[in-house]
Amino acid sequence: MKANYDREALKDAFHEVAQLPEDEQRYIIEMIRAIIASEKRWHTLFQDPRSERLLASLVAEALAEDTVGEPEEIGGDNFLS
């Protein structure tokens, strides 16, 4: 039932997009493709057996920093750097 609803919702959304000016359609298409590419990349990364070890290591590091009261704030320029 949900898959059928999702397909109908997707069809409705594409119908709405088709009513927009071409430049807006192109922009939305580019956004959708970028999201799909990003999802595929994350899927690939999480399928890599090394990812579990890396995430476990990051969790252990964060918990250790928190235990001694020295958690590193992430955000802004520090985020993912």
C-alpha cells in the first residue's frame, strides 16, 4: 500500500514540476540527481567493511573526550575538517 502511495506522490510531484518554467525544471532535476548520487555514495561508503571500524573508532574517541570533559565542538569551519 505504501509503495503505491509513494509512486502516486512521486507522479504528482513530477506533474507539478512539469508545470514550472524550464529553468526551474532543470534546477529541480539537477537537485534530484545530486541527491540520488549522494545517497548512492553514502550507501557505498557504509557497505565498505572499513566503515564500521572507523565509526566505532570515532564513537570511542568522542566518548573518551566527553569522559574527561574535553569534547571537541564541531560545526562551522571545524565540521568535517
